[in-house]
Amino acid sequence: MATNKKKILITESFSQTGRALLGERDDIEMVEFPNMISAGDFQAMLMQQAPVHGVALGPTRFGEPELEASRDMKVVTRIGVGYDAVDVPALSRRKVPLMTAGTANSPSVAEQALFMMLWLAKRAAEMHAIVRDGSWGYRLGKLPYDLYGKTLLIVGFGRIGTRTAKRCLAMEMQVLVYDPYKSAEEIKAAGCEPVADLDAALPRADFVSIHCPKTPETVGLFNAARLSLMKPAAYLINTARGGIVDEKALHQALLSGKLAGAGLDVFEQEPPPVGHELHSLPNVIMAPHVAGVTREAVDRMSEQTARNILSALDGAPIRQNVINQDVL
């Protein structure tokens, strides 16, 4: 009977693969909501649809007010791996698991990080403009760079950082890793060099790729002082979270020639305001927080999210995908 169904709110970006898995169950009712819904509208929808037993979130914030509005929340899931928009302690207080999509989008983010390194090193925009504008004779004045033989510093050696390392090792780069939560043995086993001091490692790097979560510890990690330790010929890539890099300090470093370039998929404010000071710099490549949102990744993440929801509703949440393990 309909009264026995579990109501699941899913964002409109949820793929057909995930919907099909949930749709196979006659005890599940799916209700769609806009991917960029406001906090107020989302709370109102939860109250209107209550009781709501599960949510599959995109970027929507979720915390105590949403838990209260839903009345009987059993599981909160992210169609992705980041969860800085979710109030984890609030969920833990109510014994509600927060689950993420595990490794579903990590290959995609690693590819984006490598793509941004290659775009910047190969001076892709400038090369394109030389051909387009008939400036062929100037091509030797804007020589690109090889990744071969260069040193990459990876900050954060989780699911994405490890995959980025694997791809860059295949490019015959030397890979340094800074992650205070990983053992030196694990990093060495992956063919990389562990570094214990971030500040000491930065001057060695030709490329720095950020893959750590956004936490109180990492907000502002790359401030003016830290950026000043990088080589003037180095490139900074951030496909992790906005706020880990101080954008004003980055703009100044790029403008003054203290840093060669940057690749940014994430920003302090998303979307960043039109006319943001970084937009006009020729040595910056940007993307709208889509590194982990390829066609294939959305299918993988939606499928994993659906499996996460079902596992929690069936009383056996997939343990490795639960962030707040204290609820298990």
C-alpha cells in the first residue's frame, strides 16, 4: 500500500541508471526537486512531502532544519564525494547516516586535474589563438612545456589523489605527496615520494594539485604566504573545493608573475560573480565545478547513491560509504 512506501527526494540531476534501481522497488516513492533549489524552498518541500525517508543531494545544504522538516529521515546521500554542505554532527545526533558515492567520480576528477595541467603547460589557448589569428610567425615565442620530467606535488592522497598520481606517473613525472593522514609506506608503495612538510615541498614542485577535503584545517591552506613559496614557473590546480585557495592571494600571485598559471574547477563563491578578477587573466583555465560530473560519472554516482539509499533503508548501510561511522 502507498502508505507503507518510503519517500525519497532525488535531485533532477539523478541519472536514469539510479532511478531504475530505485524504481525496481515497489516500496519506494521518488519525488524530484531542482538541483539548485534554495534552502527555504527545499525546507518547504520537505515539510510538504513529509514524512521523507531519504534524500539524494546535489549541492543543496542539509542540516538540522531539513532533518526537522522531513520528520522521519533515515538516510542522507550525496551524489558525489564532498559533503561540506551537510551538517554531519546534526545527522549523527539523530543517528542518520550520511553516505557518499565512494570512488564513482574519482577517475573523472583525476582526468580533469591532468587535463588542466596539460592545457596550461601546452599553452593551449595561446596556440589556438596563433593559428586562428594568423600569427604563425610568433609561435616560437610562446613555447609550451613538457610534463615529462617535471615534479608534481599532490595535496591529499585519497581516492582522487591516488588516481591523479597514477596518471601523472604514467606521464613520467616525479610525484610528491603531502597527506598527514597517510603513512609514508602507503605513499611509497604507490610509486610516490612522501613529504611531511608542505612548505618545504612547495619550492620543489612544478605543478601542485589539490585533492584534500574542505575542513577547518584546510580552509585558506593556500594563502599568500604559501603561494609565495611556489616557483614563479609553477602551476596550481584546484579540483577539490573552493576556499582551500585564497582567491585574492592567487590573483595577486598570477598578476605579478609570482605564479605561472592556475586551473580552477571550484571557487570560494559558487557560481563566482560575473566579472570576477580571475576571469580576465590569460594564465587561468576555469570550469564550473564539473570535474567529477562527466556523463559516465553521473551514471556511476547515481547508481551508487541508489544502492546507498536502499542499503540504509534495508538496515545494512554500505559501511565504506558512510561518513559518520558513529551511527553504525
